[in-house]
Amino acid sequence: MTEDRLTIQNRMLSDIPEEYDTTQGSFFYDVVKPIAIELETAYCQADTILNKGFAETAAGEWLDRKTAEQGISRKQPTKATTVVVITGSEGAIVHEGDKVASDTAAFFSKETKTIDASEQVEVLVECEVYGSAGNVPKGAIKYFPVTLSGLTGVINPEAVTNGYPGESDEELRQRYFDKVRTPTTSGNKHHYKNWAKEITGVGDVKVFPLAEGPGTVKVVIINNDKTGADQQLVEQVANHIEELRPIGASVTVESAVEVPVYIKASFILDNNYTLEEAQLNMKEKVKEHFRSIAFSKLYVSYAILGSVLIETEGILEYSDLTIGTWDDGISDIKWGMENIPINDDQVPVLGGITFE
């Protein structure tokens, strides 16, 4: 811990012979004070420089330099991409760079195509910004910000999920510690985990050696939101591991299976919040809890989920809480007041919240 100015100053004054006046306003006091101030600044700078040299305390560019010593680079953000269906008159051209949009994000065409007699064409588009801003629901991309000749409509038939933010300091730091603290040799399970986590968008990984017998490995991944990974991310991980794996190993990469968890209870609302606000806050709070337990807990705790709900802004109290999920072989939700088991290759996600 860096010494403050007064501590440094008093220590310096204590070294001056007692026959000299060192009280405030004296010659020695006035001479020592600015030196103590400069020394305090120098000590703080020295601590800062020291912290930049350790992975536990480094940040930003300095953390990048530290992790690079182990061959680990920060994962960069990606732009969301998807295929949209554009309708219009036969012969109309969709040019590369033409813009389509949802209510929250704009996308640019990545190719030039001509609409045929079917009066529609599939076009690859990319979000104009990096990160998760381009992740929009099915049907959200629905208009042209600027009128384009001969084009009448646009829609995305599938939800967009492949826009990922860049790796945060904490995520990069954890990947660094994972590598230096676990033995990664000869394609053991730690190797496969580290290889999978090198891909942007991968939030966590589980590795199952000998999954289908000798020589086989199964790698199960979740995305940055700690939910199931889309097929594109699964393929990216599989291709990356294929380039690095030992000869002879048979590797399967899969997304974790999402287990939807449903919540039902009677809630007493805070009068300062609307029903919609309370519901939105509750959904975000539950999703945050599920992210915190993804791949670390093998059950969803009924008791902890209750405490998460009561801590939600806008909720004063609840009663008759039940939670449920789909039961194998049963076409309806199985409700109860007990923990919901989560298998090794599964991850909990919010199915819905019902106010009674």
C-alpha cells in the first residue's frame, strides 16, 4: 500500500535533529512538504507500473501485452450477419451496400443480386456496427431506411444471434489463468477447452473425453450470453479445433441443450413501477442469475430463484411460487416447488414468467 504524503513528510521531519524547529510554518517543514508530495506521486506511479506487469491487476493494453506472453490474444468483436429475403419487381437489383434495417439496427448488403420471376431473392447482410446490437428477433428486419428502386419489402426469416462483443478484461484474464493454471499437454481436455474458448462468441466450454469410447472427444459450448450456441458458432469452433487437435482424435462439437425454466407466482408490485417495468426487470434479473450458474451448477435452485425474484426492482413480495420445465414424454410443463436438475450438457434459460 502506497504511503500518503503526511506519512512520508513526518518520517522525513523525524530525521531532522531535535534542536531545529520542524513545526508547521518552519523552514524545514516548508522545505520537506513539497518533496513529500512529489515522493507520494512517484510511489503511486511506481505502484501503477508494477500493477501493469501482473495479469491479476493489468488492464486494457497492458493486459493484452501480458496475455500475449502465453500466446493469448484478446477476442475481437464481430458484426452480426444473416440472410434476408427481399421482395420486389422482376429485374430489380439489390446492390452491395444497400441498407435494410430493424427498429434498432441497420444492415448492409454484402452482395449484388437480381430479383427473378419469383419476385424475391435471398441476400446476405451484415450489421453496420460491431457487437450484439445486430442480434434481433425473427422478422425484425422489415424496412428500407432509404427507398430503393423496385424493392418493396424485406424480412429476416431467422433470428440473428451471431453478433458478439469483444472480450472484456475479466474474460481475457480468466482465459489467461485457465491456460497457465491447468496443464494443457498432448491434447488433454484442458487443451480442447482452451482451443474452443479462443473463438469469439464462446462463453464457456465443457469437454467430455472418451465420450463415445477410446479416441473420441465431445466439446459442448455456450455463447457469450451463456445460452445455447448457434450452428455457425459450433462450426467455427469445430473447424478451429480440427486444425489443432492431435492426429487420430475424433472430435464432436455441440451446443449445450437449452432447458427452459418457467416461473409462476402472485406478485405484489411497488407502486413506483408499472407492471411492464416490473416484468422486464424480473426477466433481466433471472437471466443474469442463469448466466451466473451456466456450466457451474447442475440444478436450478428453487430457494435461490425466490431470492432473485424478491431482489428485483419493482417487486415487493411474492407468494405461491412454482417453477417448472418440460418433462420428457409429457407435452406440458411440469410445475413444482423443488429444484430443477440440469445435465452436464445442458444450460438453463428463461422460458417465461406468469403473474397470477
